Amino acid sequence: MAGEIEKSDGSTKLFQRRKGNKNTLLDEQNNPFPDAGLRELLGVVDESYFNSMFGLGADELRQGADQLLRGEGNLGQALFSASMGSTPVDRVIEKLA
């Protein structure tokens, strides 16, 4: 699996992940790339955030619906925003208030 990240300055970083237990992240020359280097490129996007935004299965959708009904949680807000054509739910709540 390979990926490319574009930084805010427009520069890009290519990397790939391989199967294994050690040195599984590689740079574009297939040299080991430290996981910390990827975390630096991703900023606030950690595994938990990524999974909540893109790793949605049936259980996660039910949890998001429950959070939405209770008026809490990022997943609930994301689902609500998606149903409104990606309008951020915080803007809707602000206008309602």
C-alpha cells in the first residue's frame, strides 16, 4: 500500500507500508521511514481520528447515530454533516442558536 502526502508548503512525501513486524513504513527509495516521521506529516490526524472519519462499519454507524441523538461526539457530527452535503454541523447549530 502506497501513499503521498502534500504538505502545506506544496511539497510532497511518498511512502509505502509493507507487511511485517518491523520497519514497515518505507520512503520512496524503499528505505525505512520512522513512524514518527509520518505522524509529523499527518499533524492532528491520528489513528483514532482516521478511523472515526473513514473506518465506518455498521457498529460505528450505530454509535454515531446514538451520539447524534444525544447531541455529542465527533462521529455524530460528521454523519450529520455528511447527510447535509458536508455542511459543518457546528455552523448549523450556531445559526439555530
